[in-house]
Amino acid sequence: MYVISAIFSLTLLGLFLGFLLAIAGKYLKVESSPIVDELESLLPGSQCGQCGFPGCRPAAEALAEGKAPATICPPGGSALANQIAALLGLDLDLSEVKEPELLVARVSEATCTGCTRCFKVCPTDAIIGAPKQIHVVVADACIACKKCVDVCPTECLQMHPIEVTLRSWRWAKPVLPETGNALC
């Protein structure tokens, strides 16, 4: 008998608190700018901090307020800068913007002590390992932010160019022979 009354009272309490949360969510909702939401959806969402902001949401807010250039995101390169400029209606000069070199972190197994400092700072959880064990970098998840390289006490993490495989190979842009400029 006591068990049924306890279940019944906890169920009523849960329903009542859920109802209160639904009302609070409706009336206390924080409205955000739709342009900031669109800009945030364009950005990678890895919260790497390479732009100088603590995450992609503050970077999107700075872009919407005009406090940051459209070329704010280094991992996004010129393709993302073009999308941001088109959304904000900006004229964009990409002559000084260079495409980011495609790099990936690699762990030297001979010097890795398993201190766990690297995977604590990795914004994309690209480093796998356990304390006092050798760590491994998942190349598909690495965004080359170099945070792991900065905190590694044994310098066992280094940035390397991405090896060309069948999965990562791309056609080179065609070049005009007389001028040496790319067609695209």
C-alpha cells in the first residue's frame, strides 16, 4: 500500500514540476537574433577558439554586430568567408586570405607519457587515450587548432600535412599556361 502511494505521489510531483518547467520555458524564453543563429549554423561549431573568441556563438554575435571580419574563421577558409559575406551582404576581398594548410596532429609513441593534457584541451575530442597510456589522434576529427601541441610537455604531438589517400584526393584546379592563374 505504501509503495503505491509513494509511486502515485512521485508521479504527481513529476507532472507538476514538468508543467512548471513548460510554463517557465514559454514565458522566460530568451529571444536571439535570427541572423546570429544563421551565422552560428554556418560556422564549424567546434569551439576551437582560432578566431580569438571563446566559441562559435560569440564569433557569430561579433559578425552580426560588425565587430569582426567575414574572414574570422581560419578552419573555414575562403568558402566560409564567402558564405558569411553573402549572408551579411558584404563586399569581400579574398586577395590576402590564404587557404589553411591541411594539417593533422600525430602522436610520437616513443615520447608519449600518457599525461592526458592533450585530450583535455581538444575541442573536437580527436585525441583518444587513457592516463599513462599512449594516445592516438583521430585524423578525421582533428581540425588542426594546435591546442594539443601547445600543452604537450614532452612535445610528442606534432602537426603534419594530411597524407593524400583515395578518400582525401582532389583534382587540382586547372591553370592557364600563359598567365599561370587558376581558372576557378
